[in-house]
Amino acid sequence: MSFRAWVRSLYGEGKKYVNQQEMAEAWNMGQSTLAHYVRGSRTPDLERCIRISEAEDISPAEIAEMVRRDARE
């Protein structure tokens, strides 16, 4: 799964987060930054990958691999 697809799968009705704002707060970043990730106009750097991995309890390597998949698409 790509990073963008994974992020989209986490928010919305009946999902872990209600919306991007709630997710951004949990990930300790601005909603606009998260929106850039969803659109693909930006990708998280290593520090953000680590922060996201801590919030979601998955390894930074998994996050980085998903980001790499986005770059190939």
C-alpha cells in the first residue's frame, strides 16, 4: 500500500480518525501538512516518519517503504 492510500484509509466515517484535523493533531502536525501528504505534493521526511510511526505503532521502516511506493507511482 502506498503512503497516500494508507493515510486515506485511516480517516473518515467509521474509521480511526473522523477527519484530517483529528489525525493531524494525533500526529502532532498541521492539517495543511497532512493535506499535502494526501495530495502527494509533499512527502514526510524521516523525522515525520518516526513521529507518525510512534502515533500509529508501526515501524518507521514501514512508513518509509509506503512513502517510497508513492514516489514510484
